[in-house]
Amino acid sequence: MARKPSEIHAVDALERKGVQVDSYINKEILVPPDYLLLGNGSWAKIDFLVNYCGYRLVR
């Protein structure tokens, strides 16, 4: 099952910021609780992945 282009772009952008994304097996986004480099755009990408693509946010 292939990922959608928007899902690929969101995952790649978050990985460039240093967020760990397990997109193949568990579909988890791992964000440390004291991580301050995420702005509104990054949180919007996380929101998209969680609400529309079935990912799970782990802090």
C-alpha cells in the first residue's frame, strides 16, 4: 500500500526537524516532551498525520 504524496511530504518535513516517525510498522510519531523546535506548521503536519492518516502521537 503506497503512501499519498501529502503524507510523504509531511513525514519528510517532520523527520528533517528531528522528529522520529515510524511510518511503516506502527505508524507512530515520537516527539520528546521538551522539544521546542516545532512551530505551528509542524504541529499542523502532525495533526494531519494523526487525524487523517491513522498515525499515533507519542510524547
